[in-house]
Amino acid sequence: MARHWPNEGARRVSMSTTVFSVRLLVAAVFVSSVATSAAAKPLQPYKDALFGYPAILREDDGGDFRVVDYQELRDINGRDQIPERRVKRAYVSLGVKSSQVNETLDLGGRSLDVTRVGPDRGAAFTVIFIHGRGGDRRLGANDFSFGGNFNRLKNLAVGNGGTYYAPSVRSFDAAGVADIAALIRFAAEQSDGRPVVLSCASMGSFICWGISRDQKATAALSGMMVMGGVADPAFEESAAYKARLPMLFSHGSNDSVYPAEAQLALYRSLKNKDYPIRFVLFETGSHGTPVRMTDWRNVLNWILDR
């Protein structure tokens, strides 16, 4: 004979509610732990005295807009052993080359030549650099050109558990955008969803603007950098804009290839809409100045902190 306990239905509801609540709590803890593990820590200093901005001439928008002092005699001739070709030895640490490999990635049927610095899995963060016209992966892997700034980026990546990719972009059209979108997704998967930052220089900015329209690639990014690049007047129609992807523009005030005024106008338009954006303008700097002078640690810490 079956025994019927008083308020048996209420007991079952109570037990079901308890089990459900415990499951919700476990799920919340799991999500929280994943989010915590995915957050990158601030990058530790690396030769900041050599690579930090020489002097801030002007600062507006709560520090989001900066005009930085740039002097060719000091920042090229005084910094390089052979001007624009080989930086002085104090600016580089070559031990990082033990963590560097050239490889061809198969990205879902798309092959892409890259230089990778750092682990191929589990990176705390990933930085991807896109070169301009006439370049390839060797430009972003060169330790001695651009004042040693790429060597610093390599050391910042490896020293902080990150990975750096310098791919060879075959074209600056839709095909090139598709290649880099595949690399972004690959990097995010290999690092279990940890931050990925895309940086584009000169004509490489066409790739950044193309990526900004790719919803899946944008969703895998934590920030974007455009150095001495073109402005995109239709950016506010992009997936990146709707996602409020943090952006950093850096430009030389005397850039004769892509004049700074267009990028400044885009910055001001976005800033007026309270968009997360920063602008670093190098006073008297030319087209290549941002690649040489942009403070990678300063920018990456701002992006990773968001």
C-alpha cells in the first residue's frame, strides 16, 4: 500500500526548485570563471623609458585625444644606428626570437602565411598586425626597423603570455578581408575566447574597415587600431560600430599619403557620440611615424582594460 506523505506535492516542488537553483548557481560560477580566465591582465612594463611617448603637447577629451611631440632628429637619427633601417641595440631584446616561427595556416580551406611569436594555443591575448602595400609578414616581424617597435611588441606579447601574428596579406580587397577574418576566428578559438586585437597600418586599414563589417569577426575582437590609415566615412553603419568595439587611431600630422584631417574628422564624429575611441597625433610626423612611435603597451592596456 502506497504511503502518502502530507504536502507531498509541495515537497516535490521545493526539491525541484532547490535542484534548479543549485544548477543555476553552478552555471553562474562556470560562466564567471570563464569570463575571469578570458580577461587579460595589464601588460607589464618593457623598456617604457625608451618607447613611451617623449612628451604630450596637448591633451583633450579626458586624455582620449593626445598630440605627441615628434622630432625626426631625435626619434629617427638619434634612435637608429642606420636611419630608418636599423635601430640601436639598446632598443631590442633578441631572445624573443626563440618563440618565433614562420608557418602556413590552413584556415578552413584558406591558406595564410604568418609569422607567429608566442604559443599557438592558450594565449592570454592575441595581437594581429596588418602591413600596408608592398609588405608581407616580414615587415611586422622585423626587429630592427621602425625603431625596434615590433621587437617591443613581440617582447610584450611573450612576456605577458600573449601571441603575436604578422600575416602576409595577399590583397586589400574582399579576399584579403576574408583571410584575416578567418585568422581572427582561429586566434579566438585557439585562445579559448581571450582578447584579440587587430592593428592595421597604411593601406592595411582597408582590411580593418572590411573586418568592421564582418559580424562574426567583430564579435571575436576586443579592439582595433588604425595607424596612418584611411578614414571610413561609413563606419557608423558597421557591425563594429554597433558593437562599440574600442578603436585607436594614430597618425602623423604631416602625413602626405593619407592626410590626418579625414581621420580627425571621424574621431570627432565618433567622440561626439560617446564612442570608445582614442586618437594619438604625432606633431610633424609623416606617414610611417605611427608604426614607429605608437606606444603598444599604452594602447593594449587601454583596450584590454575595457
